[in-house]
Amino acid sequence: MNNIFGHFGKSIRELLPAFIFFFVMFHMLSASRALILKQYGILVPSSAMATIGALIMAKVLFLMDKLPFLNLYPRKPLFCSVIVKTVAFSIAAVLLFLAEEMLRIGIKTGSLSVAWERLTGDMNWPAFCLRHIWMSLLILVYCSTVELVRVLGTGKVRMIFFGKAGDHERQ
């Protein structure tokens, strides 16, 4: 029983940085969307979906990062790994956004087939693409940060960011 809690705690610690990053990012994107739509009198409930999206995205990235093809370049320059992971995670993000939009429409209409028809016909694709471009850029930042921490080590990164004043000047 103790082993199960230990494994669960380790998983939570591994997911927490990604969740916090995507929690902030999804709320920023959601707030931006709400502010833009507010001028047209459209109110969007955003907080719950942003939080759920962050949880799902963190878990998806956690699972995807375990896939062998995403870690093929451990001895290559960092940009190789960053680019491969950014592309893979961005594809996962667009699929999650499409699923979110389809679920939202499906709940409203009561039918997934109607939701698919509306999704493919009535969706504001330029807005969707803009959202995904921002998402991909932020995923690039996330992947770059994770890979830098992997190479430098958590202790070194903490020292660089939170060390005593002047520590970084001595190197």
C-alpha cells in the first residue's frame, strides 16, 4: 500500500511543473479569447475548461514523453529533441483542442455527429489556427525549458534562477 502512494506521489511531482505551466498558459489563452469575444457580447465560461485542459495536456505530455521515438536524440544538439517534441506535443494539442470544441458543441446539441458537422462547417478556423500558433509557441518554450533542465540538472537551474545574488557572476 505504501508503494502505491509512493508511486502516486512521484507521478504527481513529475506532472506538477507541466500542469502549472499549462494551467497558466490555458488560462491566458482563455482570458484572451473571453476578452476578444466580450466586445461582441459573447460570454464564455473559461476557467473550468482551462483547468481541465491543463490537467489533460500535462498527462498527455507526461505519457508522450515516455515514447521512445521522442527521445531518439539524447546525444545530438538540444534543438533536435526540442523540435521533435514540440511538433509531437503540438499535434497532440491540436487534437485536444478539436476534441474540446467537439465536446462543447456535442453537449450543446446532444449529438456528436451534429457536432462534427458544425465543427467542420461552422468553426472559426482562423481563430482556431491563431490559438494553435500561440499554443505551439508556448509548447516550444516548455520543451526548451524541460530539455535545458534535463541537461543542466535541477540543482544547477535552481542555483542560476534562485541562488544568492552574484552566484551567476562567479562562473
